[in-house]
Amino acid sequence: MAFVITSPCKVEKAGECVEVCPVDCIEEGEDMFYIDPDICIDCGACEAVCPVEAIFMEDEIPDEEHEYIEINRLFFQNR
């Protein structure tokens, strides 16, 4: 199970998460950042530095943000 970036990133898009990721699984998209679920090692480094608390473990995402699980997957699937 991977971490997922949710809607608050669209407002902030700060990028601290990219700097701390030890496996480089976070990529910048047009509107926000995305975490590749196939590369993420669930270390939590990105979650700890996110200034808008947009990053969650997949099974801990608030109900209103569940669509971001698929949005993140599709971002990498279409690459």
C-alpha cells in the first residue's frame, strides 16, 4: 500500500515531498504532485513534510478524497 497525494496539493504544490523521498517516487504534474504506487516504499517521509497535510496512506484517505487513489494511479499508468 502506498501513500497518495490528495486535493490540498492543488492549492499549495510546495514540493518538499519531492526533496525528502528516498526512492524518487514523487513526480510533478500540471496541477499537483503524484506518488507512483509501484515505487513508493511507505516510509512516510513525504507525509511528515507536507505543509498542507495532503499526503495519506491509501487506507487512511478521508472519504471525500478517495478519488485521488485512482487519479494517482492513472497519472503513472498513462506515462
